[in-house]
Amino acid sequence: MNVLLVGGGGREHALAWKIAQSPRLTRLVAAPGNPGIGQHAECVAVSVDDHAAVVALAEKERPDLVVVGPEVPLVAGLADRLTERGFAVFGPSERAAAIEGSKAFSKALMARHGIPTARFGTFDDAARARRFCRELGAPLVVKTDGLAAGKGAIVCASLAEADEAIALCVERRGFGASGATVVIEEFLVGEEVSFFALVSSRSATALAAAQDHKTVFDGDRGPNTGGMGTFSPVASFDAAMQSRVMTSIVRPTIAALADEGAPYSGVLFVQLMLTAEGPKIIEFNCRFGDPECQAILAPMDADLLPMLSAVATGAPVPLVAAPPHAAVCVTLASGGYPGSYQTGAPISGVDDAETLPGVRVFHAGTAWRDGRLVTAGGRVLGVTAVADDLPGAIERAYAAVSRIGFEGMHFRRDIGRRKAVAV
């Protein structure tokens, strides 16, 4: 099977690494890829935002399967352009990807179909938004309607903070057009879980769950990032909870999308809060999480490629057995991230780290420059370790981190050590 992988981040490196293990793979091409992906695929310098160039590459390569990794091209309709040319695509259509691309759309869908989520309101007027905040009371969450690279959810401990968040989004356009409309919702209390299911129209197969660490500093402090690390499995998300989520959330959601003319195909990322009243939706995403993808694929024994192909072609997806191991992914970020940061710093120790048992280092923001591996993004590497249990995976991951270095390197030291929230 020939495969074209679209994307160039840590998630796509994990996908390339896992796809490359399949005995069914004949050839893997990545656009644009990165130095890590280049270990498993031929990388072609085509931007994920240049849909015409991606389609032209597909026409040239004639892949049996196209896997679209990032959310931005999916929300912009890349899957539609490829399917129109006859390619089997793993990734939802533009209409279905709106479940991530527009939080207003997603929340309205949940409200119409009784899917459990936080109380919310949607506004494009700052004054009306502030009035709703006073009805809701603090703490609360202000979210940009559109995509904001994982940074568009602002937790506000007070009404003054909410007023400032609304000003940032709606009045000052700090997130551009993505924040012109905001969704304001109640602050849910409980344990947060990222759950992934493979979906083809009205059929869904549970895949795995992980828990992300979003904020930049230890102890869940500081601004949100795209993800500073994650671990899998999550003890509180047992087989009974997974069944409950599939029954009360995943299947009703994909049925709602299909009924409203937007059948879903791809992986559905269900960001949950396990509250005292039961699991509730924080938000949906239309792709694998990053760095969750690294933590759920690293311990997986099953062949991923036939699963992706089955989803893309509408064939039955086999049930996925829970892996017998645990995994932890620690993000190594550039100093200053998620704010401004420098790039081009030489990176050392990656090969040395990967000599440790169970360790794989996934490239997120790296590049080759003058024959050296250098930093090229905010999140640079995802140091991932697999072990028999979570404490063992944590120990291995941080042992690997200690072997890697670059100027300004920042990482959290508490990934996987978060205590469950009592609800």
C-alpha cells in the first residue's frame, strides 16, 4: 500500500513511525514532513496550506491512502479536494471538520441533540458577552470560535479576567478572525481526559485515551500551550467509562452529524471532563491530538495502517485491544513558548536518548541547517517512553530528557504525576 501523509509535526512523526511498521506498507511519502519523519518516509517540501500543491503531489504519487494529520487543512477542506479526485482520505470533510473549526457550530450541535456539555453562550458582541459572564459567574472559560493552535481557551478565575479575555478576543482581535466570535461556558470541575475513536459515518470504534498537560508550567500553571506532555492509559477512564462515553457521546454525535448532512470520517478526538454528573464534552477535535498521538501510538501493538485504510474506504474497523503497556510523552519546548521564542538552536543528544529501552523521540519543530539538527518551532521534541506501568514510563522518559539539550530548552517536570481530581 502506498501512503501520502500530510503534515510535519510531532503527531505526524508518530503516525509515520507507526505506519512504517506495517507489513502492508510499500511506500510512504510525507508533505512536508520533518527530520524525524524523514527517517521513515520520503519528505517533499509541500506546505499543508497549499492545497493545489498537495493535490498535485497526490496525482503524481497515486497513493492508495492519504492521511491528513493537522486540523487546519481539514477545516479548510483539503479532504474534499482529494476525495473529489478519487483518493481514499483519512480525515473528515470540511463540513464535518467544523466540529473543531467552529466551537459555535459544535456547541449548537450538542445543544440540539442533547449531548452533555457545559452551559454556554455564543457572542460576537463584547457587551452582551460580558453580561452573560455575570449571569454565569466565575470561574468560567472564554473560547475563540475558530482555530487558535490550542491556545484559544482562556480560563478566567474572576469576572475581571473574563472581561479582559473578551477584550483580547473580540475587541483587540488578539486571535484574528478566530476570536471575532467567542463561546463563553461554565467551568467544569473534574478530571480531564482525551479520548479517541475511529469513525466512518455512523460506525465508531474506540481507540485509546490519554491525559494532556496543557499549561506551560508545573502544577498546571501559566498560559495554555498546544500541549506540554501526556500519558496513557488514564486510570479513571476504565472499560465501563469508555462504554458510557461511546454510548452517550460518540455515537449520538456522529449520528447527529450524519443526520445533518455532514457524515464524519476519520479520528474523532473527544476532550472530556469526568464530572460528578458524568462525562461532559469540553470540545471536539477532528484529528489526533498532539502530543496525545505520541502516547497512544507508542505502546500500540496493532497494525495501524489497515485501520486508517478501513476508515477511509468505509470498511469495518477491527476492535482495538488495549495495549498492555503505559506511555509518557514529555514535550521539550523553546524558551519563551507559547509566547515569542528563538529558533535555530543546535540540538544534541537525540540519538543518545533513543538508546534507552522503550524510548522514542518524536520531532515536532526541528530542521536540518548546515548539517546540524536545530530548533524550528515552539514545541521542538516529544520524548516518549513505554514501560510496563506509568511510574516506569515516567522514569524512562525523564532519563531520556536528561540526555537532550538545546539553548533555552523548557519542559515540565510533572508529566504523568498529576493526581486525579475528586468529583
